Amino acid sequence: MYTGIASMLSVCMIGGAGAYLLHRVTAVVPDAIVSLPFQSGGWPEEHALSRYHVRWYLATLVFLAFDVEMLFMYPWAVVVVEKGFSAVVEMFMFLAALIVAVVWAWREGALRWS
């Protein structure tokens, strides 16, 4: 009754063990300089889980504002001829909302890099 399940389980186990053994046999062991994560083999200066400065959150908001704008403008460009003037008005309302977000971020200093 369970022979199909048992055979599939055994095929999966044998296949997984075979892939693992093939990897162990053919793997290249890197030296210490090649295996460093970044900066041309230099040692990291801070921990990977270190905190970011607050200004990067504002820069992220500006990026998302422009990214969301492009996300909605591509499909809009496809259907604008069908929908007519109402689609143009709706897009300008959407752009106005994004401009409000960008002006807010600008006022908060997200575009200042000093």
C-alpha cells in the first residue's frame, strides 16, 4: 500500500545523498584571501548587522517614491489610449501625491548628503 511513497522517499534520499557526495568530491577549497566577503579581500570594518544612519531611511523613501511611480506608469502607458483623458487626470493625481512625498523628503533633508 505504501510502496509508492517508500520508493519515492528512497529515490529522494539516494538522490540527495548522491548530490552531497558529488559536491564533497568535486568542491574546490578556497584560500583565505579569496573567501573574504568584499572590498577586494580587505577585512570588514563593521559588523554585518550594524545599524544604519537615519538619513538612509529617508533616501529609501525617495527611492520608493520614484520606484512606485515607474511601477504604475508602465501599465498606464499601455492603456492610456483606450481610457482617454480620465487616465491622464488620474496619473497626474498620482504624480501629485508622489511629488508631495518627495517634497517632504527634501524638506527633511533626504537629498542632502553632508
